[in-house]
Amino acid sequence: MQHVLVTGAGGFIGGHLVRRLREEGVGRIRAVDCKPKDEWYQVFDDVENVQADLQLLDACRDVTEGVDTVFNLAADMGGMGFIENNKALCMLSVLVSTHMLVAARDAGVERFFYSSSACVYAADKQSTPEVRPLRESDAYPADPEDGYGWEKLFSERMARHFYEDFGLETRVARYHNIYGPLGTWRGGREKAPAAICRKVATAVLTGDHTIEIWGDGQQTRSFTYIDDCLEGTLRLMASDVREPINVGSDQLVTIDQLVDIVEDIAGVKLERRYKLDAPQGVRGRNSDNTLIRERLGWAPSISLEDGLAATYAWVYDQVAATMQHG
């Protein structure tokens, strides 16, 4: 990796990836996002930072010029509240996926990474909280999350065909609920760990010891800390694994248990109010890590307790600063 392009670099995972690549000693990094730079979560002065709309093919060609490695993380997305209510916007991310692949092929890029999602998995495999961990083969027969999941699954297949037809080396990771500091924690696009951390921090700071939980609290998920996500991404990128692979924790918890952990970190117990008509997604989802262990000799291992401790500390500071400044 001599000259690396990271798309979606102003976002949560993208910002952390740029930081990690700098730490790894990558010589030239081009960071691209559609947001104004003052809205990026992390900005580094020793990196080429570009604001561009990658839904446009010409923009993709411009930012891909001269690079040998692409990490495509750009997408219009958010937590369950966002993706259930913005299906068309989520599917329009296919423009970014398509045009980045075309630009990478034409620029002679050596290796191309696409960030997919556990939302590609068939809904009937995720219908109970006691879900069997999802194997990579469970994406077919296809019945992914409506909107967002279909875009991800289509773009996975497009990446595969760009290797088969044009020889572009593509790598695909199916991320499972990535969380950590320096990400979206309010506004409707945040995911469950950040939302719960925000709600608990708000309760602590205001003294209003109640918390609203979406659903009945019994739906299950696994949550993957950002450092594990980055390690899995870089290991996959350096490997010969061309098929999609899970990058996710296999520590399954209910949403109620997620709240328990954050309460323990904060040293508080809250009265729970369940919003049963809120977006909940599938009933249960967990990552089967058999394939990643076989192919990469590694799997995510950072515990939810440790990851949430770091995340809560950061979110607490954001909530406190917001309250202080009105």
C-alpha cells in the first residue's frame, strides 16, 4: 500500500481507518468524504483531505487517480431508525459502489476493499432472539434488510464480478454493528451502543433516571469494537480471501443486557420504558466466526464490557459539553 484512498473518511469507521493507516506508516493517504471537512469526525493535516460527491463517476475518477489501494466505506447510512425510514437513500449508495469500482478498474488499482454489512443476511435466519450465529452462506437465498441490505448485497456481487471479469482484486467484509468513540452519537443516525451511552450519560447528568429503549429489550445482537473492525479489515485486505467474510464479534447480548453493561460502567440504575413501536430490525443477529478463524487465523476478541467503557467515556464527554454550551 503505497498510495491509499479511503472513501467515507469523514465518517466513524473511515476516520479511524485513516488514523490506523497513518500509524502503520502508509506513505500517501487520500481521505475523501462528501461532508464539509469541519463535519468530519477526524481530520489529519498530513493526509490529503478531499471533499467530493462520489455518487458522480467523474469525482470517483478524480480521487482514484494514482492510487494503488482503495478502501470504499462511503455510504448513506445510520442505525436502525435511519435505515428503516430511508430505504431509497440507502439504495442510492449503489452509485458510489458502482462508480468507485469502475474508476478503480480504469485506474489500474491493485486492491479494492468494500465494506458490506450483516444486513445482507436473510431475514428468516434472524427471526428469534436465540439466533444461530450467521454463517457467510446464510446470505442466500437472498432476503436481506429492505433497502440498505439489498444495496450491500448487490454491491458485494458487483465486486466479485469485477474480479471475475476485469481482474480487480476485491475484498469484502460484512461488518457486524461496529461501535466506539469518535462516531455518530445523536441526531438519528447513531447505532444502539452510542444511543444507549448517550441516554445513560444524559440520565446521569440531568438526574432524570429513566431511559427509553426501542423494542422490548429482548432482541439480540453482537457489537464489534472499532479496533477489532480495523484489524480484521487490514488482515482481510492483505489476504487471498476473495469471498465475503464476517468481521464481527460473536458475544451475543440482548438490548437489555447492553443497557445493563452501560449502567454498570456509569454506576447507575435506570427505570426502563420500552417503546414497542420503534424500529427494531431483525429479532436476533450474531456472527459465526468459523470462516474468519480458518482463513485469517484471527477473530474479533475485544469484550463488549471493555469497548463500551471507552465508548461511554467519550459519549459522556460529548453530552456534558453539549449541555454546558446550551
